[in-house]
Amino acid sequence: MDVAKAFTFVTEDERWMGKIGIGALVALLSFLIIPIPLLVGYMVGVVRNVKDGVVNPMPEWDNWGLLFKDGLSIIVAQLVYTLPFWLLSCIAGVGTVGMGSLAETNEDLAAAGIFATFGLVGCLTLVFMVALFFLSPAIVIQYVRTNELGAAFRFGEVFAIAKENVGNILIIALVTFVIAIVLNIVIGILGLIPCIGWVAALIIAVAAGPYMTVVTGHLYGQIAE
């Protein structure tokens, strides 16, 4: 995996500033909810272009319908994969209510039951979250390879992608985590400098999200090749 390429390919595109700028504007409007699938869809577009060997992988912001469709498909797929988490939460809630009723007759037993219920659910949730950590990139890669939402639910294939690329997924997570820390430090330092520093910090803060989105897309695309 060429990690350096994922960070430098952006500026090789003559229109990179405009593309990142539009991405930043979309990110700023993400509180409206609708722009969120557009950002996810843009990342999917980068993954697809890297997989296909496009010279400048960052797509134009011109096919809004495709961006929205791709982004919404990934969001729906990931929500389906989180259903076990919500099921565990419901179980914990029902168990707590049941133990609360038991408290009327035996407070010690009820307290022990509540502790055991949340302990078990907490452990299972942790296992599930770790699994989802590896499955999320695999979902995107599976979708890009097939261009079908239904393919994201061919669980055997998705699990196989995650299993085959455990090392690469860990590298992606580590790299993006480190860069996020570095960016926050830089923004914090610039924020201490009046006027020019404040403006620079604001620009970096706004552009950081879209930039990391395309970097992640490039790294996913390398796996999808």
C-alpha cells in the first residue's frame, strides 16, 4: 500500500483546490443531513476511480445524483451492520427494567443482575464494534467492486475482504488517526496567533474533513484494485 501517494495525489489534480473547496462547503452544510450522503458518495467516487486507474481520482462535483446514491447506499449498508448493536441495547434496556421490578423484593439480587447484564452486553458490544471497525472499509470496497447495494449484504464476501486486508485496514486507521492528531495540533498552534493564524486555522479546519475523506478513499481504492 502506497500511503504517501494517498496524501500527495490531491495536489496533482489541477482543480484540487476547487474540489476540496466544494467538499468543505458541503461539509459545512452537513448539519442539514442531506449533504452527508454527498460526502460519503464523493469518497466512494475516489475509491472507484483509484480502483479503475483514473489519472486524477478526485471526481468532479457534477453528478450529484450519483454521489447521493452512492453515499446513501453505504450509509444504509452500514446501518444494517449496526443492527446487532441496537439489539444488544434493547436487551440491556429490557434486562434493566426486569431487574428494576425485582428490586422491590431483593435489591442485592437486582443489583447483581443489572451489573451482570450490562457487563455481558458491554463485552459483546466491544466485540461487535471491533468487528465493525474492520467491516466498514470492506463494505465500501465490496460496493465499489460490484456497484450493487445488495452485494454489501453478501456477508461472506464482505467478511472475506476484511479478513484478507486486516493489516492494510489497521494501517489506514493508524495513519488517519495520527494525521488527525497532527492537524489538531497545527490548528491549535495557529489559533494562538492573532488574525493571520486564526484565518489559517479556520481554513485548515474547514478543509481537513474533505481532505481526509479523499485520502481515505484513495487508501480504500488501493485495496479494491
